[in-house]
Amino acid sequence: MSRKIYVDQDECIGCGSCEGICPEVFQLNEETGKSEVIKPEGGPEDLIEEAIDSCPVEAIHWQE
């Protein structure tokens, strides 16, 4: 059972820190102004964990 990464759209404030840390997994949606996952199966786990830790509103989560 693999985990997937997701961004809670209700919590995201669109600061862009996750995209800055791990652009291969996250990007800012120009229409909503919020971050979205462009590669839900993930990427470099160390960078994803850094993005999770740097999110000021804790909007990034792993889904089991």
C-alpha cells in the first residue's frame, strides 16, 4: 500500500514554499492561487518532508 501526497485546498494560502522546495511534485495553480500536487505518487521523500515541514498552515499531508 503506497502513500500519496495531497494539499488541503481549504487550508492552503498559496505561499509557494512547497513549490520552491519540490517543484517536481507541487505547483501553484494560477486560477485558484493555491498549491496543488502534480505528481501524487510523490518524488524525493526528503524534499516532500521538507515541504510538509515548511508549510506555514500545515496543508500538506500524506494519505495512506
